[in-house]
Amino acid sequence: MSLLLTRLNTPQDPQSFLEEDGIKLPLLFISFPSAKDPNWDKEFPERSTCEIVTVGPWEWFKRWADAEDPFHRGDEYDRLKTAVGRAMWQQVVEMFPHLRTRVECFEIGSPLSNYDYLSAPQGELYGANHNMARFSAENAALLRPQTPIEGLFLTGQDIFSCGFVGAMYGGLLCASTVLHRQLLLDLTLAFSKHGRKRSKAEPDKKAK
Ligand SMILES: Cc1cc2nc3c(=O)[nH]c(=O)nc-3n(C[C@H](O)[C@H](O)[C@H](O)COP(=O)(O)OP(=O)(O)OC[C@H]3O[C@@H](n4cnc5c(N)ncnc54)[C@H](O)[C@@H]3O)c2cc1C
């Protein structure tokens, strides 16, 4: 299950998270990834994982980007990260109060997690900026698998659109370029063939 909540009041100053309770984040993306695992309930009954993502300026955290030890960036960083994470959780339990007492493990990442683990230059969650310029006709034409360097291709979300699905389509476009094939067309044909076979094999199910 995924939820997307949006508000208009973006906090400008990260300090306010440390000084005030009840600050609302402008956007929360709430998902329960364990719900996608068909074996989860058998292995971990009555338990679930919950992932909450929000947006925040790189400037809030960038001064800790070059810490010698990314696991120990210092108390000030930890306090800020925790205050933002707690504000997010507070917003979630206002909507789902039954979750308030169910926390066994709580981990908080920041744009610096994406910076360190994904090499995202400014901690981006979804790659290239999603502004009007990003989707202009010119940039759409430039962001493609082909590059001027022979044998070097681009793939993933930045040549299509963000998220897992965007990244998968980016992969498909890239593989099509490398193989000189229209893989989207191949897949469409394969799906329609498979669909026809299945409906012939399962006439009773369809009739129901
Ligand atoms: C916390 C979080 C939660 C998310 N939740 C969702 C969600 O619920 N649904 C959704 O659709 N999307 C979600 N996303 C976004 C999604 O993960 C991305 O859109 C998607 O993974 C992009 O795929 P990609 O292959 O383009 O890039 P990535 O998955 O970022 O892969 C790029 C890879 O390149 C590696 N790399 C970078 N630089 C170098 C280098 N110089 N040398 C070698 N390797 C390098 C990185 O380490 C990384 O492994 C989430 C992202 C984050 C960070």
C-alpha cells in the first residue's frame, strides 16, 4: 500500500524541527514494502515494515557531506535528522494511531544517505530535477541512452522518468539501443501472445 500526502507549507528553516513540535512536512510518501512479499505474513505474523519518504532541501544537511566517518557525523547532525524523522512519524501516527505503540525498530536516513550510498550528488531521491526544464522538448531529446562516446550508454530513471517503473523503462530504452531492437514492441507482442494462450487454456476461469 502506498499513500502520497501533500501540503503547501514547506518549513524553510531546519532549526524549527529542533525547536517546535508538530511541524508538518509538505509531502509524505508512505509505503508498506513487506505487503508485497507473499511469504511475509507466514514468516513474520503481525509485523510489517513501513517506509516514509519526504522531500527536503540539500542545504539542510550539506555541511556534513564530507564527514570523515559517514556513520558518525556528530551530535548536531543526529539531532536534526532525528527531529525531522520524528516529525514525519508524528504525522503518520496522527493518521494511523494504532501504529503509535507498534514500533520495534526505527531508522532515519537523510539526503546524505543517498549521497553516500547511491552517489547522488545532492542527495537526490529521484535523480535529475523534476522541473519544467527537465521535461522540455530539448532536454527530453538530449536525455537518451546514446552518448557521443562509443560503447557508453545511459540508462535508468534519468533517461525516462523517476521511480522504479521509470528506471525500468529507462533500462528497456537502453537495451533497445544496444541491441538495435524495439524491445517494447517485442514485449507487447510477447504479452499479447501469452495472454491469448492463457485465455484458451483457462476458458472456465474467464467465463466466471
Ligand atoms: C529511500 C528511497 C525510497 C524509494 N522508494 C521508492 C518507491 O517506493 N517507489 C518508486 O517507484 N521509487 C522509489 N524510490 C526511487 C527509486 O529507488 C529510483 O527511482 C530508482 O532506483 C532509480 O533507478 P536507477 O537505476 O536509475 O538508479 P539507482 O537505483 O540509483 O542505481 C544507480 C546505481 O549506480 C551506482 N553508482 C552511482 N555512481 C556510481 C559510480 N560513479 N560508479 C559506480 N556505480 C555508481 C549507485 O550506487 C546505484 O547502485 C526510492 C528511492 C529512495 C532513495
